[in-house]
Amino acid sequence: MMVVLTFVLTAGLVAMGCVKADRVRAWRESFNPSAPALPDSTFVVARVVLFGMASIGVFTAFQFMTVVADAEWSDDELSSAVSQATEEMDGTSRFGDIFGDDSGFDEEFATMIEEEIVENGGGGAPQDGVGASAAASNKPSDADYTVQAAGADAAFCVHVVRTPSEDGDYTPPGVAGGAGSVTVPNYDFAVTSREGEC
């Protein structure tokens, strides 16, 4: 909206600068016949000022366009970021909840997907605006997330499979130096993605 308004105002300034001196003198005389005549130098200065302001307006409009472009994701930026984030997350391992409570799995993994995509967005992509919506049928062992971003029309489905890690769970040492009594589950993640909603 600001870009359009700036271009409209700029066009108005250019139009004012293009009005002929004789026409301005005629208008002025019709409103105030007793006013002294304006010299040609006045019109030269007025044109310089109007065209100068129009130039600033054009520059400002392009700056607004750059800011808007940097604030939104394009389909290509999102596609590339999802692809790279999928590669980085696939084959990774993470510790689960120490008490075996998987109630926060969806939210935690959705946040991780969003952060990975933003990190892989590249220099021209925004640093926010990505959302990963968990499917209603998700389970901690098998989950789908629909990824979308502000400004992009494309959507992507990220599929996550969580299995007990081949490296086994982790048991931290106890206070006395022996084996502890608490075991932290360790999981491996297989992550794939495809275009389209889940």
C-alpha cells in the first residue's frame, strides 16, 4: 500500500512540474488579477524542486519494495529451505523426556522444524514467518507437519519417523559415581518432505 501511495504522489509531483508557465499565470490571474507577474526563473526553481522531490519519491518507493520483499518468503526460498532443513534433520538423534512423557513431542518438533527452515532460508529470506502445523493424527513415532511461510503460496509436508536409537538410551552417573537410577531415552529421526499439505 505504501509503495502504491508513494508512486501516486511521485506521479503527481511530476505532473505539477510539467504544467506550462503560461497556464499557471492564467490560473493565477483568474484567481487574483492584481497579483504581480511571476518571472520565468520562479518556474525553473519550482520545476527543479518538484522533479527533485519526485526523484526522492521514486527512490523511497523502491526502498519500500525491497523491505516488503525481504519481509516475505518466496516459493523458491521456502522450497530450498525445506529441502536443506530436511537433509539436516534426517538421521539426527535426540534425547526424549526423562519421565517418558511424550505430550510435548508435537510442539517441540514443530518448533525445531520452523527453526531449521529459518536457518536454511539464505540471506534474502526473512528470519521469521514460518509455521509448522502438526497433523491431528500424529503420534510420537510417526508424525506429519504442514509447513507454510508468510508471503509464499507453496506448502510442504514434513514427515518424521522417530525410533529408539541404535546407540541406546543414556543413563547418567549417580551421585556416588556408580550407575544412576534414571535412564534418558534416545531416539533417531528419519525426516522426509514433499510439496503439498499433509
